[in-house]
Amino acid sequence: MSWIPFKIGQPKKQIVSKTVERDFEREYDKLQKLEDQTKKLHKDMKKSTEADMAMSKAAVKISADLLNNPLCEQDQAFLDSMTALDTAMRRMDSFNQEKVSQIQKTVIDPLKKYSSVFPSLNMAVKRREQALQDYKRLQSKVEKYEEKEKTGPIMVKLHQAREELRPVREEFEAKNKQLLDEMPKFYHSRIDYFQPSFEALIRAQVVYFTEMHKIFGELTDQMDQAGLTDEQRERENEAKLNELRALSIVADD
């Protein structure tokens, strides 16, 4: 969101001190950045959960494809391994769905609700600026009559201008005071608002990865009965690949 003050003629009298205007701009700038950060975080969290879901669904599909491999009909050991893998992937997907659902309720939805407050804040700032524009316009009008010769008609117009100015000045001062009081409160409230969400996010991740450790630990125990190291498996695979390369049908001409 952006705030662009109205461009109007300035009265000779300074109706808003530089300190007050500087304080207002500083507080509003902090809220502008907060809105941008909240929107970005909401977008990133949605993309993250969507990627998580896509990952677990892809893992389930891969394990299902492997389980349906014709080799499973011929090799019981391979069938047992792929069955174990498929079971693990489906358990992973189930826990991932629970995690994503929890993050949706405790993080993404609160972020969306928090972002929905900013349009009202922006509107309040615009109303304050409109009131300031009216205040400056009527103050200039008063100053114009004050500079004229004090004739009867001029004095009547001056009195009318001052009467017109008074409620407008009071309205601006009320709006200005309200925003200066409440913008810092709104900014500082973000900690109390978001802390439970981020704690829930951490808990959801801890629960998920704790379960993943169990699932893949069990899967390793089921599939790694030979107890081979990664290096040994790599040498074994390379040896088998060399055997395949030695076949005449794949030999280089």
C-alpha cells in the first residue's frame, strides 16, 4: 500500500508541526512494511504447503508404480521391499496431510485474516488526509480575509470562515490523534497475534519429522537386511551395470 499526500496550497500558518507529521509518516511506514511482509509470508506459506502436498502425492505415485512393476510378480524379495516402501509413502502422505491441514488453520488462515485489516487502516489514513486537505483549504481562506481591510462585509466573511474552519479543524485533530495513538498499538500487537501461529507451525513440523524418522527408520530395517553400506551398494550396482554392458546387445559397434 502507498500513501501520497494531497498536493494543495499551503496556508501561511503551520497547522501540523513537522514533528507530528514526521511521527505520523514513521508509524505509517512501519505498517506499510508490515502489510507487505504479511502478504509475502501468506503467499510463501501457501506455496510451501502446496509443494509439500505435491511431493508426498508424487512419492505415493512412484511407490505405487514400483509395486505394480512386473518384477514384483517374479521376485518375492522385491515385492516385499516395494510393499514396505508403498506402505511408508502412504503413511508419510497421511501425516503430511495432517501437517498441512494444521498449518492452514493455525498459520495461513490467521495471516489472511490479519491482512484483511489493512484496507480499513488505509481508508482511515485517506480520511485523515482528506480532513487535512479541508483544514488547509479553510485555514487559507481565513488567512485571506484576515489580510484584507477590516470592513463590515469582510469581518462577516471572516467570522463565517472561522466558524466553518472550527469543526473541520476539530475533525482533523481527532482523526490525527486517533491514528497516532492506535498505529503503534496495532504494530506492536503483531507479536501477540503471530506468536501462537509460529509456535503451532514449529509444533506441526516437529510432529511431522518425528513421525518421518520413525517411518523411514522402520523402512530401513525392513529393506536393509543385508546391512550394506552406501559405498558397498554403489560398487555392487556398478558391477551389475558392467555385466549388462558386457552383453552383445548393448555393446558398442
